[in-house]
Amino acid sequence: MLKTPAITLKSRKWGEADRIVTFYTVRFGKLRGVARGARRMKSRFGSALEPFVHCDLNLFEKHNDPLYRITQADIRETFPRLREDLAAMSGAARMVNLVAAVTAEGDPAPRIFQTLLGGLRWLQDGGDPALTALLFQLKLLGQTGFRPQTDHCAACGATFPDLRRDGVARFLPASGGLVCATCASRHSDRCLSLSPGSLAFIQQALRMTASVANRLKATGRVRAELEAAVESYVTIVAGKRLPPVDFLAAERREPAYGVGTFS
Ligand SMILES: [Zn+2]
């Protein structure tokens, strides 16, 4: 019998009454397990297998089977705001989707677990969902070997005398970082501009611990640039477009755009 703290990433129906659940765990990294009878009315799992729940898992491994058998899940934290507030829910969904997309099964990294737990707690405590998701994504990319390259050209390796030509850096998602003016001109249709404020934000977010980074704020142009850059880079890293962050909140905001916003 194995035990580990875990966070539910996703779950799907399996057979008559079971669920296959994907977790990120402290001891085993990402894992998938079968929870027998989880869909019965009086399941012993209760709501412990719902998305975003932080629980203690009891499970065992079957020989020659990649699926663990989950025997018990005891809730530690449920994060109710992530079920009640659509924007918070979409921010949390982006976090677990990214963890699911960029981690391998059976490759434990307790730091990733702590980053995810910290992000969910920050959302639960009222953090701005889109900004929290943005910071989380930068942090997670840094912890999974996809740290955006900001020290030298991500395409040719040149050091950066001309990085801030016109005061704007050029980010090439396909190369995973900033590129020099020469490489940028070669890929101009795929480069995104980052103003000095956006670049400073990224560098600080990557350097700071998660709890301190949550104090960073981004608005207006910086926010828009960061969201575009992280979105394109995450799509490259994950190998697919993840469901958008805050899409419901974005729909609600749209009608106001033509009425009160002039610039
Ligand atoms: Zn270059």
C-alpha cells in the first residue's frame, strides 16, 4: 500500500461505476488511477476525486499495469471558490491542464506539486484569476525545463547588444525566448513584441518564489503582451492549444468595450 498527497488534475468515467483519475502527487509525480465504484451514490470517495481537490491518496500498483488502484482518498482542501466562480474555475483549469500537458507520469517533482498547490490557494484566497494563471504558467515553465530564454538569442545563441532595439524585445515562441534583431527579421511574422515592462515582469516572476511573485501586478499593455506571449509559448510547449483562460469572463467584458473604452 502506497500513500501520497495528491491534487486531482482530471477525471473521466470508466465502465459502469468507476472513474479513471489523473493526479499530480508528491511521491510519484503525475499518475493515473482507477477508483472503483467512485460514481455510485454512496461512494467511499465522496467528493475527494473532483477537480482541484487536494487529498491524501492510498493506492497500490498492479504488476504490468500503468493504472494504479485507488483505495482511499481523504480530503485536505477543496477550494470551493474554484467551483463557484467561473473566472477562478477557468484559471484553475488552465493550471491543472498545463501540469497535465507538460509533466510525465512517474517523474516526481515536489516543487511542481507545491507550485500548483500554491496557485490554487492563491485563487481560493481571491487572487485575480487571469494574473494568477499567468504567473503560475511562467513559474511552471521555469520548473519543467521550458524557462523562457531571456539572456541570449533563443534562436542563434548570440548575446544581446541589440536586444532592446527601439526599446522593444522580440519573443519567438517557437524558439522559447527572446531573439536578436537578425533572427527576429527572419521570423517577423511569428515574433511577439515585449516592452521593457513586460520583460522585467517575466524576469522577476521567474526569479521570485511563488508567494512573492504573486505580489507582481500587470495592467494595460504589459498585461496584454504577457498574456499573448505566454499563450503562444504554452501552446508550443504543450503541443496543443489548451482551453483559454478566463474565456467566460472575457465574453462578459466584451459588450462594454465599444461603450466606454476610448483610446
Ligand atoms: Zn539570433
